[in-house]
Amino acid sequence: MNISPSLRLTPVVAALLLALPATALAKPIVVAQPADIRSTNPGVNRDNTTDGVILNVVEGLVGYKANGSVGPLLAKKIDISQDGLTYTFTLRDNVKFHNGKPMTSADVLWSWNRYMDPKTGWRCLGEFDGRNGLKVTEVSAPDAKTFVMKTDKASAVFLDTLARTDCAGAAVIHRDSVKADGSWDKPIGTGPYMFDSWKRSQYVTLKKFAGYVSPPGEKADGYLGKKVPVNDEVKFLVVPDPSTARAGLQSGAIDASQITFSDYQELKNNTDVAIILPQEASKHSLLMQTRDPVLKNKKLRQAIAASLDIPQIVMAASENLVKDANNSAIPATSAFYDEVQKKGYHYDPEKARKLLAESGYKGEKIVIYANKRAHVPSYQVAVMAQAMMQAAGINAQIEVLEWATQLDRYNRGNYQMSSFTYSARMDPSLSYEQFSGDKDKQSRKVWDNPEAEKLISASFDEFDDKKRQQIFDQLHEKMLDDTPLIILFNGATAWGYRKNLKGFSVWEGKPLMW
């Protein structure tokens, strides 16, 4: 391997190369990620980085296509009853788990019952136990190839919810994934890669599953279509320092990595590295705790929104790579993004000061939580927002947290403001539901408005797109008025990869290693 003199002198690169044995440099595909995974338990104690690793290992009955629509994955056919309450999944033939055992409907049933046990801590339990408006009332496995689910109401997004990546796609795993006492061991799934090892804070390794049976298709299509592992082994290497990741890409020590917006500009003319900036439905946002003694005042929240020059924040946070702000929960690429959804907040310092006076604000400190992960604009957004808020007379302060701490506080609702990124939700109903709901039932919810909850519930029940559009437009207008959060822009995660790495792709910030 040739290393240029400038790279040879870089201490961080030397440390990286020392961390990789010679055999690892020759064989595995090395994918750098800025943080470690949170767990190996699908849909439990997870974040987007964790999902990106684990979804190479596990699969569910359905999955996302590249365009965000949902199709059969471990199922080969889905029949829905006329009343929309019963889903019958016919399983694909010859699918095996990584331990060589054949997958049957009994495994699907066992996996589902485990998810629905509150002790499991599944992220998406509330989507199916009735707390968020829909309840799975019955599941059964009438024969080895058939799995049946019954719900208490028809839902336009039931399959979308099953496919959600933060739910791990409701992955089907073998019961040997847990120990004899029921505690978690490691994921034994059906995906193109098998879980191999996890050295905390250093790396995760996956190995190709020789017995993998791909879904049908002539080419890869998101989590569906033809899935052929790109290599015998993949190492997800924790590289928090973006300069190390960039240097590793340039030297060949790293095959693929998220890169910063600055590195995107630097690497775009590199002859050995390809760079991509796939658009995403993730949402970079400023959250406000509406139960906070200070921020429960709606006029104060509106004043904060009026104090922000959002287009300037977006351009600065993305180093001019993202051109458009979007204050809607619906991404601009969606068919539901209409003229109403284009309405947003406007920078108006005079209006901000007027609203501050009307709110009775007396200079109380407002703390913005942020993290300094290299590949999300949390800190950059917080710095810009702080300066603009202070210019309007708001005593804004920043507290930088480790990402794990910030996420835990978000889940508990323990913050005043938080510069936070939501992972993608493809359907607008799911996007609104992501941050809306009763805080007494789920403390991570941000927008606790009973009228909004009724509208969201109605959108889940409505199958007519024109009527759904009307609901989403009402929700957007109401959200702009309430200002429980300020959605700034949709994500675009820059990636670089060696040009000799064939077949690599990224979907919603997650590497697809097939």
C-alpha cells in the first residue's frame, strides 16, 4: 500500500494503521463510522448508526425500497382482508437463519411475541400495543409458511411501521439469539451478513452468510431486490475524528466512510475516492420542551422562531451544500409536499422582540443541548441559533453533551432546547407521529397537542391521498403556530468510498453492504 509523504506524517493516520492488522487491511471491507453502535439487539437501545450495522444482519417480513415504498422481504406475498384488519403473510421458501436452521412462521411468531413483551424494551412497542392508536389484537402461525396479524382498526401505514428502520424492520430472529435465562446474546438473523464480533468503542465485524437466499429482483432496491454481499467480511471501524477518516479514505486504509461537508469539498476531485451526497428524509431540528417552566409559553417559542434566520443557519451548517430550508415534517421529495407545506418561519427580529415583550420573558436562561458528532450539524446549528437568539434579547446558552447522553435526555424529555436530528420517516403520518403524542405516555414526545393527535390518528385511518393531504396541511399550519420544535432542513449525509469498491450504496444514511 502506497502512502503519500503528507499522509505518512499524520499521527492520527499512523494510529489508525496500527489499529488494523495487515490481514485486516488485505481482506475486510473497512467502513468507518463516527461512533460505536449502542447494542446488537435489533430495535432496542439503538440509533441510526446502530441500525445501519444491524440491518445488514437481520430482516423483517417487509422492507423499504429505495424510493421509500414498502414491499415484501421475508414474506413473498401479503394478503389484506377487505376490512383492512387482517394481514396474511406467506413466507419465502428456503430462507435460513445464520445458524443453519430453516425459518418458519413459528420463528416469526416467537420474534413478535418477544418484541411485544415490555421487558424486551423494543423501541416500537407503542406503535402496536394501542398507545399510539393501533393495536395488534392477535397473531398466529396456522402453518409453517403462513403468519397472520390482526389489528383493531384499519391503518394506511401498518406495513410502513413494520418496515421502519428504527424498529429494525420488526426483524425475525432465531430464538438462540437469547440465552437460556432470556437475556440477550447476539443477533441470529436471516440477512446477507452474520454477526461476528463487537469490540466496544473499536469495531464490529460481520461475515458473509454463505447460506443467504436473496429476495427476488434483478438489482438491489433499498432493503429489497437482489442482495449479494460485497465481501466475505466487513469491519465497521469506530473513527470519531473526521480527519482520520478522510486520510484513511485517501490512503486506502478505509474503504467507505461518512465524511464532513468540508471533506466533501476537498475530496470531490480525488481520483481514487468517489463521493456522494444522497438526499434524506431525516430532519435537523431545534426541539423545545413545552412543559418547561419557561418554554411552556407559546409566544416565547414563537419569538425564538422569529429570531432565527433559518436559511442562513442551513447554509452555514451544511457549508452551502444544502440550499433549501424546510420547516415541514414532510420532505420536499414527497408527493405530499405541496404549497401549504412550503410555508415556514420568517426571520423578523422586530416581531421576535414584540413577542418577547408579550410573553413576559424576563431574561431566564435557556439552555440548548448539542453534540459535536462530526456528521450531524447539531453543534453548528446550536451556535448559530444561540447568536441569533441573543441578538433578539434571549439568554441562550449551549451545553455540549456526548451523543449518548443527549439521546438519553431526549428520551426522558429532560431538556429545555435540543439541537437534534430525527431519522427518516417515509410516510407523513409516521413523520408527524415521530415527535407528536402524549408526554405522560411517552416522555420523548415533543408536540403534545390533543387536536394534532386526533388529526394524526385520522391520517393513519385514511386511505384517500387527497383527504390525507388535507390532514397534513392542517397539521403543518397548527405546528407552525404551536412551535413545539423548529424543523430546519432535511438531511444530506456526505459519504466517500474507494472507487474500486463495487456495489456499495447508502440509503437514508445507512450503508448497504450488498
